[in-house]
Amino acid sequence: MRFYQADPKPEQYWRGIILFGNNSASYKFALAQALYDLRQPDNDLVSLEALAVPFVRNLCAHLKLAPRQGTSPSSKFLTACQQFNDGEITETQLIAITVKLGFSAVIDAFHRVNKAELDTRFFIDERKANGGIRLTETFYQLTENAQFANLIQETDARWRLVEEAWGLNLPTKLLNIEYDDDNQLLFTRQRDRRINITSCRNSLNGYQKGFCFYCFRPISVISGAEDLADVDHFLPLRLHQQINNLNGVWNLVLACQHCNRGVLGKSSHIPSADLLLRLYNRNEYFINSHLPLRETLLRQTGDTPAQRHNFLKSSWETARNNLFHLWQPIAQGDSLF
């Protein structure tokens, strides 16, 4: 995938696993969160017993908010997690069940993306030889990366999007994710009820690989950070009477404060044609991902690449005819998407 080829660093392979891997249950997200929690600088061998503690803790926390954690109608392991939440079994019992049932598929499937195994691996399966997994040097490089704190937020956001899609139990064509500009949240609706899902920043950042959409400065999604990203409308919101659904996910990008607020920033100008192509490529990452951002983008921009390209081009031309001035910043890094 171009996602890796354009920037073959550990954090982009990790994002590929989180964003593009198939998910029939939320175990991949729970395993990622468990590895964030463990790290283990003094011992790269992680026993299943040690791994089970943060793995199941994260799952049980999500179960309290979202009872649907997979596509299967039943799961002995998830039933045990719910029994623990209900006080019916002890933590010791739950850990034993997790070691027996919780890792049966996720360890094998973790590095599989689009039905193929990644060459870059973050752990080696040593369950038969040593009763656990062995963290690789690539994983430790990941934990030392400046993007690491962002990855934690991105994984949780992706998890919340997926579990909400399962929880709504709707046909994929009816799923729709909306954006609340005031609170910078992604949400959906079920009948007349609004359901807040997750931070827009956390959901979009992985697809931009942790960089400003426009100039490729590093950005953060951590509240209070000096380089905290802004959520920006690629085509200015002031054109809402001329262009439909400018609050749609297709038109939302993360920008550094220089590009979004600075004296030489975009303001109400129209991004250049080169930046429009970048938006198309970023949106195709959504399309190649799974529920629910994929379905939302298809609904908003078209079912085929040609339709999506024409939609963006037509919207951009409408914007240019109304606002005239094109804008493109000076690049602060290499083009990564």
C-alpha cells in the first residue's frame, strides 16, 4: 500500500495495522493498548499472563460503555469479561480465562492487513516455545518515537468508531458519521438520538500520519500540547450555501496552527490543485479502511474512484469561482500522503 511505501517507518506500519486491519472483534485494539501499557524495557519476552492483565482491563472498560465488541452473536471470552464487570467472577478467574481464550486468534492476526502479512513485525509469537510473545526492536523504536503519544489516542478513537458501528447494528449503507464543529467531535444519530463517538482529531490523525495536512509539520492530538492540531475545513465553511455538506468528513483535515491561523495561513483561500489531489488520496485511505468512515465517505462523495474524483473537482471549482484566490504553503517536510 502507498500508505507504507510513501513513508516506511515503524509508526506508519503500526497505523496500517490499526486503521486497515480487518476486525471481527475488538481484540486487535485491546492488544495494541496492552502493548502500549507494557513496553517492558528490561525484558522483551511478555508472558501471556502478563499480557492478559492490560489486555482484558482495556476490553472490560470498553464493554462498560459499548456492550457490542464484535460481529459474532456470542463469545465465551467476552461473556467472561461481562461476568467480571457484573461481579460474577474474580479477576484471577478472568485472567485465567483470558490466557486460555483471549489470544487464540488475535496474536496470529495482528500483523495481517488486507489479507497479507506485514514484513515489519512488532512482536514474535513464542507461545509454544516460551509461553508468550517477544517484543521486537521495531516495537521499542515505536515507543521512543515522538508520535507514540498520538498513537495511543488514535487507537482508542478507531476502537470507538468500530464498536459504535457494531453497536448500532445497522446496514452499512445507513451508517453516517457527522462532525460537531463547536465541540470538534464525531457523532452519529440513531432515530432522533445523537451519539457522541470520539474526538475528530484522534480519528483523523492516523490517516495523516501525525503531520499537518498542508505543510507536513509534525502535529499533536494531546490536549495542551504546543503543536496541538486544528480541525480545518479544506474548502472554507463560508461556502456552505454553494457546496453541500462542508462539515462532512471528506472536507475535514488536521492543520498546524501556522497553516490554519498564521498571517500566511489558508484563511478563506482555496487550497491549490496539488492539495486537492492530496485530499483525494487522504480520503481514499478512509475508503480502504473499514467501518464506519469508509461508508460515510462513500455516501458523501461517491461509490467509485471516478465519482469521488469528480465530486472533489466539482466542489473545488465551485469554491474557486466564488473565492478566486489559491493558496499553498511552503512545505516543512516531505510529502507523506
